[in-house]
Amino acid sequence: MTSREQHDRMANAIRFLSMDAVEKANSGHPGLPMGCADIATVLFTRFLKFDAKAPHWADRDRFILSAGHGSMLLYSLLHLTGYEDMTLDQIKNFRQLGSKTAGHPEYGHAEGIETTTGPLGQGLANSVGFALGERIMNAAFGNDLVDHYTYVLAGDGCLMEGVSQEAIALAGHLKLNKLIVFWDNNNISIDGPVSLADNTDQVARFQASGWNASHIDGQDPEAIAYAIEAARHSDKPTMIACKTTIGFGAPTKAGTNKAHGSPLGAEEIAGARKFFGWDSAPFEIPADILDAWRAVGKAGVKARTDWEGRLAKADAKLQAEFERRLSGKLPSNFDAVIADYKKKLSADKPKVATRKSSEMALEVINGAVPETIGGSADLTGSNNTKTSQTKNITPDDYGQRYVHYGIREHGMAAALNGLTLHGGLIAYGGTFMCFSDYARPSMRLASLMGIGSIFVMTHDSIGLGEDGPTHQPVEHLAALRAIPNHNVFRPADAVETAECWQLAIESKKTPSTLALTRQNLPTVRTEYAAENLSSKGAYELAAASGEAAVTIFATGSEVEIALGARDLLEKHGHPTRVVSVPCFELFDLQSEDYRKKTIGNAPVKIAIEAGIRQGWDHLIGTDGIFVGMTGFGASGTIEQLYPHFGITADAAAKAAEARLHGK
């Protein structure tokens, strides 16, 4: 058998596993696996550095299927190369409830899935974080321990989604030359020919963004191999435009949108079997072809064991630090550093914006935790995300700790997820809270994947003032709190900010958003508490003078207002307590007893937050009083805006008294 015949049969194994799985499920996308089988076969058999029995090996190459609808391509590869959890039964249960073979690749469902790639463009944008993570770790630990590539298979949809431009522009600027993207250039989208909606010269576009890019025949193994070899010697990221036929081999549906998102049908599959000379029964792979694929899965064993040898011989301090970072363990002195800092804050009682409190906390954290990587979407001076330790990462120096993402919130958030998924790093990035709308798809996916990305959102309310309603987040706290498995922190002062940062840094399976003010806030936690009170999500900040008639709940900048309202009510003989609520999500995780005690039995419950009411009823009840926003903001100074919208201590106290007096 010639090498070309061997290649063809190995590629056909991918094609028929994919066709058969989609057919059995009566659901799925057979066209991409059929068209891209040659690309995948060349990459996995000749270039990809991996060991199927060690899927978490730190120096493996990453393969990201950005065109996630073609998931059967990836599942077929994982099964054929011998990933233990990707059994034939899993392939047969494609898209079925409880299987590892979900409709789109889901991170954590099966080994070998590097990221969740459902929404198109996300995998491509994640890959920038993966590739940057490799360069950052390489700068810290050297070629002996970190030297791998990030390969991406993207479709037309990935390149049409706007996030792709943010991603490729950043990658080109940073010269991430170990990032190699295959574009499945098949001219077909769901509606029909791509020409219905797009005629972009994608190669020219990538070249204009600082990439090497060229056209090849995506079904010619030698052309594919040559292009990969050239990409591996490039000083820029590379895009390889692979001309393919969607549904290649299907007698009537090949090259049409009918091969994209639905099963081919028995007649079409029979025609494909005849076209390829494939006479095995559904889900059967000839023994020699399966053996050849399993050998591919084992080919990386030597590279892995050689790497383990280099790690074992590395300087003991370097080795220990590398292993600590990869394990996700924080430096042993982290808790003590935070405790000392909290003591200082309670003594100094600074009056600063929580965005400044965040910078102060990061100065301490970044000094103690060397793996943090900061950044901002062109708002560094506003987000306060840069500290003395975080100098700029550039194409000439990946050994620093700060990324200037440019005005690319969507791309930044996706890259943060890639940095986090790469391993060995804790990534955070900032923008204005209002623009969490632009970052939200990646924030949602971080929550879905269960990873610890950190999103810093400053200018968190009408308190930002004159920039006006376009920049004043009103519904954003509620919208972010609606995302499952996402901790939204809104600290009230410098102490709570330090506590919230500690929780975000420690969180490995839940991403965090820190909502931070532009305006200065007093220190409300004036006595040092060793316990991280913010970890409870809500806690009594100020007790009532007697049995509470009123409980006021508040977050962030409105805690100061709540304390002012308490003073007014106490002077009028109404015992009032204040509960600070830095994180709804963590409060909901507390015991029922703690939650009941914290909410209390006061007949009047008030919530104060410069956002909309949605989400507050589970604390104050549907009959509770809400002091906040009911519409959009306005341009004006902060001194004008809070009274204009009735978010004041006096307004809260009057509302409480009216309720107490039955008015």
C-alpha cells in the first residue's frame, strides 16, 4: 500500500465514523468532517505533538475545532487515536443525553476537547489566548519545558463573526507565530453559497492583519503538509486557506448546503461508500487502519517522556514553580499577604473608588502571585488594571505580564478564556461595565466551561457621571447575575475589594466579574476581621440598636447610602440594620440558617442599588422597597444624578418610615 493509499484510508475512517454517527443520531453536521478529513489526517499523523494516554500533558500541541458544528471530526479523531474515554459507544451515542459526544465540543465532557466551541468564532478567538499563554510560559520556563503549537480549524462562519477580526488583529500585532489556522474554504454556509452574504478576500484580510496567509488544495495531503511545515517556520501567525468540498464523496449533496447541518440519508451514504471504496459496515473500522490510527495516538509517548526527563532535571526551584503553577495552587503565603493588607486597610481607612481599591489590591496580589496576567481594552488608566509588576507584553518581550488588548472587548474576553484554559496562568482583563455586553458571549462560555477567568468591570453605575446613559450600566448587574455559575462581585470599599479579589483569584471553576466604581467611597469595614466576610455573599455590616424594624440591603457604592439611611432611621427611633451584599451567588450557596439569619425578620426590607430591581426580590420579597433605577441614566455630575434618580439616604429613610407608618 502506498503512503497516499494509507492516508486516504485513514482519512476515510474519519469520514465514515462521522457520517454513521450523524445518521444514527438523525442529527448533526456531516459535511465538515467529510471535507476536512485530509487536513485532520495530515495534522495528526505528521505534526501534532500529543499523547492520547496523557491528555493533560502540559507541552502538548493544542488542536481547537473552532467550527464546532463539525464536532464528529474531533470525536472521530479522539476515538481513532485511542483516547480512553472516547469509546465506540460514545460515537454511537452522538448528540444523545448524557453522552460525552455533545452536539458541539464541550470542554470537560471528554479528554482532548481544549475549549467549548459552539458559537462560531469563539474557538478562533480563544486560540489567541492559548498561543499567547504558550509564549508567556515559554518566556518564564524556557524551550525545554514550553514549546508547543496551537492549531485551529475554522469555517466561514468563524471568519464572518466579528470577534474573528478582533482576534486576528491582536494575534498579528503580537506576532504569535506558533498559531496556525486552517480555514475550511468550502464556499458554503447554511443558507447556501457564501456569496449570498460575503465576498471578502480572507487571505488578503489576514495578511493585512499581520499574518502569513495563502491558498492551498485542502484535499491534497502533500500541499497540506508543505503549508504546515512553512507555517512552523514563520515569524508570524499563519492562516492556510484550504479549498475543500463540503460533504466530499456524497454523490448529490457534496458541495451544497444540504451536506451542512443534517444527516445525508441512507442512499447518499451508500453512494459515498461506493465513491471511496469503503465496504465496512457502519461504525466498523478495518483493523489495519485502526492500528495505524492507534499508533498515531502513541507516537507522542517519546516526546512526552523526553519532556518529563527535562522537567525532572530542571533547576529544583524552576521545576517546583512550574509544577505549582500547572497544578493551580497559589503561593503558600497568599492568605497571609491578604490578611496583612486587610489589617492595613482597616487602620488606614482610605476613601477611594473601588476601581482604585482594585488597583491597590492588585498591587499586593501581583507581587505575591507571579502567574497573574493583566490587561484592558484600551482603558488601562480608567480600569486601573496595571500595577508596578505588570509591564507590557510585546512581540519582542513575552516575559511581561500586561496585555494591551486594544478596543476589542469581545476578543479580549475570549482571549482571557484561552489564557485560562492554557494552564499555568491567572488572567484578568478590564473594560467599562456597560461594555460587558460586548464581552458577554465569552463571559457566558467561561461560566459554561467552569473556568476561573476574571473580568474587571469599572464605571459600574450612574456614578460615572457626565458620559451619560450610553455609558451608565443600569441592567448589567442583573444581566450578569442571570448567568449560571458566574460570581458577580460588587464591593463596597477597599476591604471588600481585597476580599473579592482574593475570592476571584482562588476560584478555579467559576469565573468572576468585579463591578467597580468611578467615584470615591469611604471605608465601611473599619475593624479588621480575619474571616473573608465577602465569601458569605452577604453579611450584617451594621447592627440595629434594638430589634430591627428595618433591614437595608445594599451593594457597592450604595452601602454608604444605606449606612446614611440607617443613621437617619435610628435617630427617629427606628432600629435599623445594614446588610452588605457583595455577591448574590455566594450568598445563595450559604446554609438556609445563615441566609434566614442574614435576611432577618424586620417588617420593612429595603434594597439600595443604582441598577434595576431584577434579582433583588429573593432578598427583600416582592413587597420589599427598592431604591434604584427604573430606566436609563442621564448626563450630569454624580452630585446631581443620585438625587435626580432618588437614590439617597433621605429618600430611603422616608420610604421606610412611610411603610412603617402604614402610608
